[in-house]
Amino acid sequence: MVEQRPALKGLLEQIVEIPFHPLADSLLIDPTRTHDAPSEEFRTLRTRLNHMQSQQGLHTLVVTSPSPAEGKSFAAANFAIAQSQLAGSMTLLADFDFRRPIVHNMFNVERSPGLTDYLLGKVPLHEAMRKVQGTNLVVMPAGESVVNPLELLNLREVGQLLEDLPSLFNWVVLDSPPLLFAADANLLSTISDGTLLVVRIGHTTIDSITRAMQSLSHDNVVGIVVNGARRGELYSKYTYYHTYYTPGEDKDAEEQEREADN
Ligand SMILES: Nc1ncnc2c1ncn2[C@@H]1O[C@H](COP(=O)(O)OP(=O)(O)O)[C@@H](O)[C@H]1O
Ligand SMILES: [Mg+2]
């Protein structure tokens, strides 16, 4: 971890603790059960990104995708939880999707005070965060809704925050809006160490992946999470593409799975 900056000294001790009581359908790994390995997929993702971290300074990670509902928040939250299960790996999950924030719902906490409230100078940083009791996980909900998300993200404070946070957190995971629908994630990627792209089988098109990649002004993509794959599906590199060209390409993975089971 980088040397602790004076500005954030003592921050962790001031953060209010919350129990882990996620919504029943939030699909979150349990961060309090450090003895349970997270699902194989998130463990693999964790291992790969930790390997990259050991090779390059990779602490702040934007999780994004081309379009809505591809699993950005799902991947960001579970990646953050999987990281926090490692001893000594303080992890922050920050909701930078001011347009459709969801982290507070997943963790069943108030949306405010949160990130926007901090950026607008309404609360000190520690009040914008909640620490999940008995874990290495801190969540920062989005905060009050704002009319001008992009303007807020352009503030110098955002860049400063992302520079400072790694002095306290091994991983800072940023949930974000879709690349093709707002400039927010692109902007965030320029001030973060890496970008993790999520695509969803049966939902994301090749064209939107191409356009999303082209939209990034700073190419720091560290990997692509293929969400909604059936186990074993990815062993064939053609299966993924094949899914697109079969009839019913608009069906989501769950529907396809149900059909496959029938
Ligand atoms: N792998 C998955 N399996 C089952 N449901 C999923 C999966 N990934 C995402 N979902 C569900 O799909 C919906 C959209 O996911 P979300 O992470 O909110 O998307 P995004 O953040 O990209 O808009 C949510 O209801 C989420 O629980
Ligand atoms: Mg989301």
C-alpha cells in the first residue's frame, strides 16, 4: 500500500459500522464468511487482478459495460467482497453511478449521506462511508441524486480522492454507468488505474463492445468479465459469439438456461 496521506489519517476508525443484511435477491457473496471461498468465477477474477496488481500499480478499478443491466453492479460488488475476504485487504466499493445507483439497495443501507454529498462539501468523507461489521469491506453509497453527474465527476476533488484512497484501501472498486449511455465511466477510467469491462451473454452485442472500447479515451482495460455464461460455456471460444447468431438473441441468459433445462 502507498504511504498514508495526512488527509485520510484516522478515517477508517471513524466510519460507522453496519451489519451485513443484503436484500434477499441481491446475489452478493457473504463478506463475513471468510472461510467460504467465493464462487470459482470471482475467485479467479480476484487472483488475476491481484497478480496484475503485483506487477503494476493497480488499486483503483472502474467496473463498467457498454449498456445497462449487463451486471456492472453485480460484478463490482462481488469482486469487492471477494477481495475483502483476503486477510488485510481493505476494500472500498464506491457507487459512482449517480444516474442509477444501486449499491445502497444491495447492502440495504441509506443512499445518503454518500459520495455526492461528500463531493458537494455537505459531509466529511467518513460520513459518506459505511464499514461492514467484522469485514475488510467499506461501501460508499452514491448519495443524494444530482442533476449534473458529469459536472460533479469533473471536479478536481474526484481525481484527488482517487489518488488518496489507495493509501487506505488495497482496492477501490468503482461501480459506474454504462459507457454508451453517458460519458461518466469514460471520465472515471481516465483517472483510475484500470477499467474492467463487463459483457453479458445474450444481451451485449459485438457492435456495442466495439463501440464501448472505442469510446474509451484512455485504454486501461485490464480484462473483460463475461457475465451470464453457463458453466463450461467459455471453454469453447466460439460459443460466446455463436450465442449471438442463433435465433432469440435478445433472450437473457436466465431464460436461455431455463429453456436448456426443459
Ligand atoms: N450472473 C448473473 N446471474 C443472475 N442475475 C444477474 C447476474 N448478473 C446480473 N444479474 C441481475 O441482472 C440485473 C442487472 O444487473 P446489474 O448488476 O444491476 O446491471 P448493471 O449494473 O450493469 O446495470 C440485476 O437484477 C442483477 O441481480
Ligand atoms: Mg449498475
